[in-house]
Amino acid sequence: MELVFPTSLAQFQRLFPDEKACAAYLEKARWEDGFICPWCKKKREPYRFATRPGVLRCKACRRDVGLTAGTVMERTHTPLTTWFWGAYLISVSTPGISALQFQRQLGLKRLETAFQILHKLRAGMVHSDRDRIGGNIDREDHVEIGATWIGGALRGNARDVKDQTLVVAAVEVLRKPQKDGSVRRGSRRYAGRLRMEVVQNRDRTALCSFVEAAVEPRTVVVTDNGSEYATLTERGYQHRVEAAEECLSMVRLVFLNLKSWLSGTHHGVSSKHLQAYLNEFAFRFNRRLAPFSAFRSLLGIGAGAESPTYDELYSGEWKHPRISA
């Protein structure tokens, strides 16, 4: 079975009509050259069960292997077809999807189930070994850094930030290459990759720690004239200061789109889960030119993904993946 990404609803229905087809996809994704038992390391065709398509049994050591192990679907009681449908919906839906819409589209009985599946899929959007952005020094690219407050409608005092959450972002600003691949001075600029994170306050430690975790050293970093960024040069970056109202246009546009998305699709989110939504927004942003390549990443296949349980989500015990964690 060739691992292909569905590029249309009709193709998705042909590829994943039932549990058996979904299980075959997971098996091929995990063992491209044939099943190898993780227990005894023997390579041979396993036993398969018609009533348990998500489980393989090694013919050598007779131990069972779950196909969802190491994915966001691990220990799930939800059918694989539901997970695959959910991953597909998130992959192809440009504005995203709310938990209520997700519940209706998949025919789930409980909103809580939809909420948990969505957060498990969001956990699959973050890879612990992802690269830092920037680093294209020879092309004269740079990274814009900015911070904004999310949520908590202001009343009366414009300086009141009660019930708001501070979010910091780093976005690559790249020059568009010519047809021959060369980059010329004055070429039109566009946004590259994006990193976003919730921070506790706007101090030097929080903001500069985020930059160090998100951006490659020696990169040209552009910020506003806040004193919080004063040590970036000492930390190995080529720091340039520009007035936010005059420049930093790319990161300001990112924040504008983020706030519109949070209020439009999700009608606002709690500060407890805001990092998960930032992860989703960055995931979509970074794959906006190739949305179908997101399908496998969402399921956490081959990434050793960890995802929250229902109790962990509601108790606050689960900490959504962060860049500087």
C-alpha cells in the first residue's frame, strides 16, 4: 500500500472506507519495509485479526502490538475511521473547526469527546525536534519578533490587562526568489515559518528565552524598541530595532489574523488552553501552501507523540507543548 495523502473528499473515501484500511495505513507508515516486532525484533508477517484490525500479533514471540502505540490515538476507544476523518477535516479546513462543528461533522454523541479528540490532534501538531527558524543570513532574510495581549475585553482603562494573556511570536520575513532561484535586493517579501508561545510577562527573561528557543543564532532579528530585547545582541543575534507602528508589518498581520481566527472560529478560548490553539494556528500557517502534507503529522505517526487524557485536560495537569519548555 502506497502512503498517499488524500487530496479530495472522494479520494479520502476510497482510501479509508473502513477500520481495516485505516489499520493498513498505520502499519505501512510504521513499517515501510515490512513488520518488525518491537519486542523480539524479528521481521516476519504478523497475525491479523478481523475483529481487532488495530492489533498485530508477532508469529515469533506471540506478543501483541498496537498500531496506535506512539501516536495521538494510543489507548483510544474511538474507531480509527473517526480519527482519520477528524485529521482530514482539520487538514483541509482552512479556517479550522470548532469542537461543536467537529462533533456534528463526525456524528459524535458527546461534545467532550470532540473536544478531547481535537486537543489530541493539536498535540500531534508539535514535534519536539522541530528546527529553529531564521538562519538565512546570506539571503538577507530576517525574523520579526512581537508580542500582543489576547482575550479579556478591556473596560474603562486601556492599560488594564486583567484576564488577558500575553503571546509572543517570531515570523520569518523572506525575499521571493526569481525564476532562476536567485534572490535580488528589493524582491517582494513574504512570510516564512512561524513560532508562537504564551509567556507569563513581558520581561527580558521571558521574551529573550523564547527568541533563543525559536530562532537560530546569528539571525537578523527585528523588534520594537522595548528594553526587554536589549540583550539579544549579547545572546548572538544581529538585533535591529524598528518602531512597531512603522514596521514589523508581518508580525502585526499575523496577530491580526490570529485574533480574527480565535474570535471567528472558536468565539474566544480560555487562557488554560490558549497554547494549544497557538500551536494549531502556527501549524496551519506553516503548511498553508501544502495543507495535505499535514494529514500524517496530525495523527502523530512516527513522531512518538504524547497526547492528553480527558482528566488531564480539565484538571490542568496537561501542559500543552511549548517551544521553550
